[in-house]
Amino acid sequence: MIIPCMNEAGSLPGVLARIPDGYRVIVVDNNSTDMTAQVAKDHGATVIGETVPGYGSAVHAGVLAAGTEILCVLDGDGSMDPQDLPPLVAALDNADLAVGRRGSGNSPLHARLGNAILSLRLRTKYKLPVHDLGAVRAVRRQALLDLDVTDRRSGYPLQLLVLASEAGWTVVELPVTYSPRTAGTSKVSGSVKGTIVAVRDFWKVLS
């Protein structure tokens, strides 16, 4: 599994302690200025660095570094539970992509509105049965590489869904736990400005 991180040293111990048995963890350190890389190593994760800033850059670096047939991607802020990953992986028996649907109660209003608008667009224009942008997902590595997701910023998960729809993939959505982040501030939903920048990145994918 891949955990893209920037300054998540405070949350990573709790996240890594919840990794299901048998999962290999790659933490992608995306220009952290704290002890993210060292904390990840101390808790048994493989750590690689990605100097090009952006969520998509970090995820793509992890995909290239991974050696497993199936990949999972999960945020490192402690808001999601790695124990929710096995059902997503199991869903790949009948699907090409499995994404998690987070509950909305722990997101600020501006983030919930942005997510709702973009998810509605995915359902109406692309006929995808999703209500979230897939911050946690499971997919087969080679199929993901063949899909050629090129966005290297926060639009990566949205472009993945759009390309999956255009490729005729079967996409399923399963509920996942969603809690307040355990440390630090979100780079996206932590401020109105961060959310606006992310939504702008997202909308470029849809336009």
C-alpha cells in the first residue's frame, strides 16, 4: 500500500500501527520538513522521496516503486483506518477499481460542498456510482499504469475516476471510517484557500 505524506510525523505512528497483516507499506515523503521519513522508517515502512510537489506526484512515485499486483492508497493523516482496506481489495474480484466513501461529518462545510459538487458531476456525466473522490482506493497496479493518469496535483484521484469511466472500468464504492485527522492541518480541507485550489485542480480535469 502507498501512503503519500507531507509533514505527517504526528499521525503516522497510529496509521502504521493499524496496517493489516500481510500488507507492505511504502511511505512517499513529499518534501516534508518534519520527521515524517524517520518516523515511517522507525515503524517498519519502506520510505521513498518525491521532490516534485503534489499529491499526484507522490502517489505516482509510490506506484512506480511498488512491486505488488494490487495497490492500495491511503492518506497518512490518521483520518482513515487501514483496517478498511481488505474489503476494498476483495471487491477487486468483481471490479477494476474500489474506492472508499467517507462519512461527511468530520469535514468542514466548504470541503463537503466541493466534494458533493464534483461527485455529482461524476455520477451524471460519467455514470460512476460514487459519492466521494476516492481518498482511499484499491486497484491493480498494471491496469493503473496502463490507464496513464497524468495529473500530479490534487486532481489525481478525480482524473483516475474519469479515465476509469472512459476505459469502461467497473468501479465500486464501499463505506470507510472517517475521523478527524490525528495531528496537523489538512493541506486541502484545512482552509478555504486550500479547498478552492483543490477544486480548481479538480475542475480542470472535468472541463
